[in-house]
Amino acid sequence: MFNDIPVAKVVSLFGLVMGCAFITYVVRTIGYFRIIAPEYLGFFIETDLVMGAIRATPFVVGACYIVYTLFWLVSLVIDHEDKIVRVTRPIHGIKRLSRPWMKTVALWTFYFALIVSGFVFEGENFFITLELSYLAALYVVIWTLQQYEDYGKINPFVGVAAMLSVYTALINTGKWEAIVDLNSSNARYSITATDKSYVNVILLRTSASGVLLKAGKDIILYDRSKVSKIERMADQIKLK
């Protein structure tokens, strides 16, 4: 079965997934460091790009699977559109709600809700903003798939809206990861460096060249060569 798949297609698909993985890592890292020490953003993108992309690959593969499933479902709905219209025709107002301009209104409503939520929901409540951003991304991706299935091309406005929505969702994912690391991390470490030892610190990020940690209210970046020992404090581990 797999012998029938063109090698060029497999290579193109692999390249697409890896490209998306690199983009995903970079955008999520931008969101992360908007909350935690923006001055260290360039350092971690440069030194942890390859490993970061590898860690982001499962997320990208999962997202691609969801998009493929949505594409299949949208195609299935379009194939049975006549039956769906016959069923929904007796429902008052359903035709008006299916008009194309309503999709644009719904999309801008999502964006407006996102902008407002950014000012209202902070800290642990930022999860609500994260959910709204993924709902907006899901909505516009479905819209894009429907348009491609109907016309074989994508309207530039819808394409830009899709990229903006996905970008916003990834940025907010990075921000949420930073909030969780700062406020909800149960893992604590003891770290020994050349100039100082730290106990009960939060290990935020590590790369081949650096270690980023939170000690008290301070965010500290160490060169990896200056850190001789990192130990997880076992008394902080809890079974759930």
C-alpha cells in the first residue's frame, strides 16, 4: 500500500510538517517571552530552534490531523447539502443565518471578543482568552476549507484571517505556558552554578547553551557551561 505513494509527495509532506513545526516553536516562544523576560527571546530562538521544532512536531501533527478530519467532514456535509437543506428549510430564519455576510460578522465578533478578553482576563483567567483564540482559529479554518471545496481557491481576506487567527492562537498558547510556569508549577529544583547555588527554584527553559530559572522574583539566565548540577526536589513531587 505504501509503495504506491510517490516519494516526492512524502518528502513534500515531511517538509511541510517540519516547516510548520519551526514556525509553531518560534511563534509560541514569542508568546512565552512576552510574559517572561522578553530580552531572552532571541537567545532561546537561536540556541534551541532545532530541538524546539522537534518538541513542537507532535502538536503540529495533531493539528494537521484535525484539519484533515475537518476537511473530510466539510466535504461530507457538502456532498449531502441537498438533504441538509430539506431538513433545515422548515426552521424559521435558518436561511438568513447561512448568508455569506454572516460569516464575516461572526468572525469579527470573535476578534472583538478576543481583544476585549485580553484586557479583562489575566493570570489564571487568561485560559478563557486562549479558548476564544482557538475557537476563532477553528471557525476560520472551517470557513477556509469550505471556500476551497466550493471554489477551488481561497479568498485573500479569508486566507489572511486564517493566518492571523492561527498566529494569535499560538501566541496565546505561549503566553498561557508562561503563566502556568510562573504561577502553577509544582516542580522545584536545586541548581548549582559556578557563582551561586539555588534551592526551591522554578526551571523555566533549558537549551544546549542556557538555563533560564526563576528564583524568588528574579528571572535569571545562566550559560549552560556555568551550571554544574540540576536536581529535582523529590519532596515537591505529588501523585495525583
